Amino acid sequence: MTLKTIPYEEVQQNLSIIMKTVTDDSIPIMIEKDNRRVVMISENDYSSLVETVYVLSTPEQVKQLSEALQDIEEGRTVQIPVSKLKSMI
């Protein structure tokens, strides 16, 4: 994925618009000043990344995910209507 790079000065002038784009459209941007770069992402995207890293760094969870994917590939799944799921909650 190629990030759109925006100069720091432009970010200063358009921060509100840039933040709206980043959060509403889940589009990260790279901000650059003096050959230093940072990436702006939405809080939701950040939380997702942190959770993904955590799950993938836990061997037991990776094993469970692998087994679940194998179950799906081999047709060992059950369809449950949404109405039934709602009654289970």
C-alpha cells in the first residue's frame, strides 16, 4: 500500500479536513517534515492493528484461528439464522 504523503505545513493548514478524511474513509496518510515521517491513522484502525498484532503473537489464538479456517474450508460449519442468534444473546 502506498501512503499519500502530505507536507507538515499543509497538515497545519488543513488539519480538520485531513483528520476527517483519515477517520471517515480509513485512509492513512504520511506527514513529512525535515525528512522525518509519521503516519496518521484513525483510532479505530489503530485499535484493529493492535488487536491483530496481539492475536497473532499468541500461539494458542493462532492455532484456534487456523483450526477455524480449516473447518470452514472443509465445510464443517453450521448456518444459524440471525433471528436465532438474537435469541441466544
